[in-house]
Amino acid sequence: MEEIDRDTLFDFHGVSMSKTFTDNWDEVQNFQARPEDILIATYPKAGTTWVCYMLDLLYFGRMGPQRETSIPIHKRVPFLEITKPSQPTGKDLADQLPTTPRLIKTHLPPQFVPKSFWEQNVRIINVFRNAKDSAVSYYHFCRMSKGMPEPGDWSTFLQNFMEGKVVYGSWHDHVKGWWEKKLTYPNIHHVFYEDLIQDTGREFDKLCCFLGLSCSAEEKERVTTGVRFDNMKQNQMVNYSTVQSLNQKLSPFMRKGKVGDWRNHFTVVQEEKFDEDYTRKMKNTTLQFRSDV
Ligand code: A3P
């Protein structure tokens, strides 16, 4: 595997970021959204790929086997702010998407989202996942992704996660920011990873309702089967096996897909400290998560 220098973190307008997600800033900020676009906006590791693929199958799953077997998910649903040497930027891929609607992914907090998305009243889907499972999933992702800053060991990473010293900054600020955004910008749908795990079909129905789509039982079956964890894990177009900078031998992108894996990582002391910090940071919000189902 090609050696790539790992990014470092820096403060970017009050949020910890790295160059992979900020180097194309002016271009990203000038992105021209269209009213029919759909933006999937999440904190990293919330189940973004799961929902992106669900939307992709919903809108374009019947375009035939050619698309299904040859276009990886990061080209079907471009990652708006990403920029890597000698590869097309996420912004360019989004600009060039031939489909309508254009499905676009971002991990930006709401204050960084390009203004045309708001001006065009673009539909936004937020995927939320409980903090502890997000931290665990993010830790393993940073280990295997050469494009991310070095995570250190689990206890180091967890401390940094609590302090917001990871790419995209504080989980607490990010999820609260998006949750509150809906008060002033109603065209947002919230999906919780834990709800998707509990009842994918029910969440699929809610998503269709938000998008103004009515689906037959066969359509629903086709999509919900395609996005099952085991099916996605085997599917080379969505399991990121085509991306060179990810070392899947260290930790697969489709890792566990469970609620509550944090219990296999947190010590009792870490849990107490995390909960105490969490209560303080989340006390002024109505946003509630489940860390077990
Ligand atoms: P784990 O590391 O806990 O397994 P993102 O796409 O935002 O990077 O999120 C990746 C996480 O979502 C990983 O979590 C991955 O396994 C999980 N995931 C992806 N598709 C899933 C699916 N169909 N069912 C359950 N979990 C899924």
C-alpha cells in the first residue's frame, strides 16, 4: 500500500479540521446547489454510507446492473468538501453528477454549509448516532484511514473526542447545531442510527414520506434488502474496498454495524468520565440518544 503522510489537525473558524476537508474551501463555499438536490449531513461515522446507499437505491436502483457494479458509492454520492491529491474533488464530482436529484454528502457543521443550499431550500437529511458508538467507530476509522490524523491509542482518542480535538470538531456541538438548525430551516429530516437498526423498514417509510415518494412493497423490499449490513459488507461498490487510502486489513470499513459496541471498548472509569462530560455539554438540548437498543 502506498504510504501517505497523515494529516494534522488545526483550528478552522473554531472547529478542528484537517487539510483534506478544507483545502478546497473557496470552491466548496461557491458550490451552486439546485432545489432538487438532497444533502446528507452527518457527523463522521453516524451511518452516512448506509443512508446514502438507501437513497441511491431508492432513486437510481433500477438504472441497471452496469451502474450497480461499476460506480462506487463515493462517486454516486460525492463527498462535497473532500480534496485529495491527483483525484477529482468532491465538489467537482458533485458538479458533474448526471442524475436528478443529485445526492451529496457532507460532514460539515451547519455554519460551514455553502449558502446556496439554504437559498435553494435544499432537502437535508441528518443521520445521528449516539456519542459512544460514534467515538468507537471513529477511532477504528482513523486507524485504518491514512487520510485521517493519527488517532493514538483508544484512551488518547477518546480524550480527544471528548475535547473536540478530532476532524469536524466536537460531536456535541455538531449534533446540537444540526438539531437546532431545524427550528429555523424546516426542510430537514432526522434519522437515528439506532432507529435504523431497530426497524429499517419503518425508517425507510419516514424517509420516503419526507421526500414525497410513495413506494411499492417490492420497491421497499429491494432497497431494504440491498442496504442490509451483510449485503453492503459484501458489495464492493459500497464497502470502500476500491479506496486505496483505507487499510481494511487493519479494520474493515463495514466493521460491526451494531448499537452498543462501545461496551467492548469503554472501561468503567472512561464511561463515568464520558457520561459526566456528556451531561454537562448536552444539558440545554432536547436532543436525546439511545446508546443501547
Ligand atoms: P461501525 O464502525 O460501528 O461498524 P459512516 O458511513 O458515517 O462512515 O458510518 C460507518 C458506520 O456505519 C460503521 O459503523 C459501519 O459499519 C456502519 N454501517 C454502514 N452500513 C451499515 C448497515 N447497513 N447497517 C448497520 N451499520 C452500518
